[in-house]
Amino acid sequence: MKRSIFSTTVCCAVLSLCATGLVAAEDSALDGRALYREHCKDCHTAGSPNGEYTPMTLIGMQWERFFDRKYERKHKEVVDEAHGGKPVTESITVEELKAIRDFAVDHAADSENPMTCG
């Protein structure tokens, strides 16, 4: 009887930890979407001289290449008026940029769930 109660308790604890991990992963994706809207969407809408970009504009490898090789160079002189007039590369933290990158790659044109940032 004690062994059954112990097994049930352990099982519930493991399931609880798994559910917490799933919620955290979902929150991260939602944060990336919100950050994309906050930092990227205003300058990259339809008809923008900067080009219209949403996650499904590019395939995953193109997004990875952009963030690895082009992001810094293309954005270092862009001023972010909504965030204190700092350059975009200074107004977005490393963690925020990772969340934006993950959102773009996870929802790229060749992903299982392509999407815009709506």
C-alpha cells in the first residue's frame, strides 16, 4: 500500500514538472511573438521602405543566417524611438533577441506552423 502511494506521488510530481516545462516553452514562444510585434513590426509592415517581414517571409535557414550574419550590421544605426531613442541593437537584450529569433525560425515559411505576427 505504501509503495502504491509513493509511486502515485512520484508519478504526479513528474507529470507536474512536465506540464510546467510545456507552459514555460509556450510562454517563450508567446514572448517572442510579442517582442517581434513590439520591436520589429512597426518598421517592417506592408509597403515599408525597410521591406515587409513576418516569420513566414523567409524559411528557417534564412532567418538563422539573418540573425547570425546580418542583424547587427543592418540594425546598428537604426534608432528605436519607442525605447529611449537608442539603436535597435542596444534596445533589444540578448534574451529578447533570442526569443524573437526563435519565434521567426519556429514560424518560418517552411515550418510546421508558419505565421505572421498578426
